Amino acid sequence: MSKKNKSKLIINIEFFSFLFIRFILKAIPLKLAYILAKLIAQLAFLLDKRHRTRTIEHILHAGVRETNKEAKKLAKRSYLHLSQVLVESFKINSVITSDNIDEYISLKASEKVKKLFFDKENQRNIIAVSAHFGNWEFSGIAYSILSDTPITSIMRPFDNPKIGNFFYDERTRYKHKICPKDGAIKPMLSAIRAKESIGIISDQHANSIDGVETIFFNHPARTHSSVAALHLKTKIPIVVCVLKRIDDYLHFELCCSKPINYVATGDKSLDIQKITQLYTTELEKIIGETPEQWMWTHRRWLDINRSSKKKRENN
């Protein structure tokens, strides 16, 4: 079912509230901004029972924590992480530039991947698959600077278009471009013909038309098939790339997996499912190592009863 459109009044109230928070966080030092944002996150965790319950349920379902107490603790850490992403969205572009990026972001990849895709003398484009993990807002820019390769990322529309326009402007820096999800095929193919990379966040639930079934943390999930279809059509390697936070001083690692170069069997449906599972498994591995840096509120699995009223965080 499609979401109801918000009224102009609600859109403007949300937008001006957003601008107010942005003004405050940009005006104060980074350390103080983190403290303030974390206080807000703690309050949200306390008051937002619906999303708190869902987050805890998902953590238990994935099996990354075994008890409600442990899951609740991880859920709270995830909320705090998201508050840091918000702060960084307002501050990072004024701090990290193409000239000083090596002081803030290191590249974690095999020597083969570094040579193939981050050698500025011998550029090769990729399909960069990412997730709502670490600082995903800056990951495309970080990749484009470190590789010196232009990248076009696919952006889903925001519920609030005015806030969406803000993030659109913030994400388009250096050689990083954005195109809307709807009608993205032509821009993606044009970018690939121009030897540019493609960035796609692919860690959310897909409908039965756009997705294929995969296994994610030992449970069935439906994942978008567009990455696999693009790989089969273009033969461009798939590399999982996430920007992992290292500390509270804007230091990150751009973590890149081994490239996926799949040899097609001729059975397109089977090939798409296998390719999608390959990068889904890689994302699972990364998330499992630092689970607090993933957005656990997403609807992700097919075997969770959404109508259940069971509340699991009270134990």
C-alpha cells in the first residue's frame, strides 16, 4: 500500500523543525553536538515505543543477541549511532574535503581491490552496493574521492520532499551525483557508458515484483533484484562498500569487499537470485561485526508476524 501524502502544513512543520535542529547542531562544536544528539536519541528511544519494540524484535529475530536485555541494550546503541549520523550529515562536508580526506578516512580493502578500483592511474568502475550502515550519507562521496571515479547513486524519495531536497544537495559533492529511483535505468546505463560507477543501497525489503527471496541472518527476506540485473547486463563488478565509523572524531573506514564477477548460467532467474544472495551475505557479515551501526528499524524479513501485538522489550 502506498503511503498517504503529507499535508503542506505537516511538511512545513517538519521542515522548519529540521532546519532549527540543523542550525543548532551546526553552530556548536562537534563534541557538544554529539552529546546533544545522543540526549535526543535517548529521549526518542524512551518515548517511541513502536519503533523501539520493532528494533528489539528485529535484533532478536536476527539472532545477533539472545536475550531481551541484550537486544534492548543494542537497540539503544543503534539509536545513538543514528543520532551521530544526523550530526555528521550537517558537519562532515565542511570538515572533510578531497585535500584532507586521508586524515579522516582510511581504505579497508584487499590489495587486489585497491589496485583494480582505487588506483587513480588505472580507474575501473563498479556497482557499489551499500546499506544503511555506518555513515551511508557520506559513503558515495568518500568512494568518489578515494577512487577519483565519478559515481551516480540511486536515491529513494523522502516522505518530506523539502528535507529530501536538503539531503540531495548535501550528497552531491565532488564527483558524486544522485538520480531518483523512479526512472533510474537510463541514468545508470548512461553513467556506466561514461565509465562511472553506480551506487545502490540494497538492504531494505523489496516487494514481490522488484525483489527475489534471499536468506539474511538465517531468515527469508526479499531483496531488490536491480543490482543483479544490472551486473548481468553490463558485466561491471559488484563491490560491497560501507563507510564504518571508527570513533567520535569523524574518522571512518571505507570497507570494500572482494569483487563479485558472476559467470551467467543462462538461467536468468537463478542467476539473479544467486548474485543477490552473494552480496546480501557480504552485507550480513559486515553488519554482524558491528551491529550497532545498522538501522534495525527497517522491515526486512518475511517471517515476522506484523500483526502480532506481543511486546518483547518488557522482560
